[in-house]
Amino acid sequence: MTGLRQLHRQRVHEAISEAAIALFLERGFDEVPVAEVAAAAQVSKPTLFKYFPTKEDLVLHRIADHQGEAARVVRGRAPGEDPVRALHRHFLDGLARRDPVTGLNDHPDVVAYHRMVFSTPGLVARLFQHMALDERALADALAETADDLTADLLAARILAAQRVLARRNWQALSDGRPLLEVEPEAVRAADRAFSMLP
């Protein structure tokens, strides 16, 4: 029964998420009330809030799936591998996979999703909360091999670099540039950005 219950919860979660994103992309985040999302997903409003505590979570859970990723990369790196080198490699792998979190994904829904997030003040504010948690997790992982101040500063610099790189990639695609033209520039920019980190 536990497996069936978990499967049911996953299906409800996906149904709510898909309904929310579709409505938000169609009409704008601020124009769609939560009650309408619940109705579209065929759940009650209290049920929706059990899965997504805030309206912003209906959108940002896709980014939250990457929460703590940089810290996991640092902790899971090969013995002797430099943390910055491991994160650089991971970012390049993400570019090669067209991972939306790198900004290098030209699927119209992904481009529209990023446009919605970056143009909605409430979502940007919540996104920065996620980033602060990521920064703390990365700093804690880096502190295992460096002093606390060095770890804090390096975590902030690494995540700022990744954010700038992703935003530039998305902006280029959003401006209508072809992915195959943007990709080599994205790789060069990542190489340059990570080379500036200690």
C-alpha cells in the first residue's frame, strides 16, 4: 500500500504542477488565482497547499529539484579532485545535456518558463531564498576542506558565476539566437568563469 500511496501522491503532485505551469505560462503568474489552479488540477485548494505550501512553490519546485546540487557535487567528487574543478565539470555536463538549470535549453516551454520566473518579482524574490539555501549548503561542503570564511566566499562566488552563466545562456536563446550558435559560446564562458575562481 505504501508504494501505491506514494505513486498516487506523485501523480497528484505532477497534475497540480502541470496545471499551474500551463495556466501561468498562458496568462501570467499574477493573473491566475490558486483556486483556479486547484480546479484545473481537479483537487481542492487545501489539497493543493498540502503539496505546494505557497503559490511560488507551484513554479519554483522545478528549480528546487536542484536544491543542494552543488554541495552534492563537492561531496561526491573523486578523491583528490579540486571542488571548483568538479563543479566546472558538472556545469559543462549540464550544458551538454541541455539541462534547463544551465539556461542552455531552447524548448519553447523552458524559455517561456525562465521568462516568467525572471519577470515576476515574487518569483525572483523566492528564487533568491532558494539560492541562499544552496549557498549555505555549498559553503558547508567546502568547509570540510577550507576555513569557514574561505568556504563562505567561495560558495558565493561559485553560485554567482553559475547564475550569471545560466542567465546569459537563457537570454541569448530568448533573443532568438540558435542553440547551436549559443552552445560553443556557453562552453567558453563557463571555462572562463570557472578559471577565475580560486
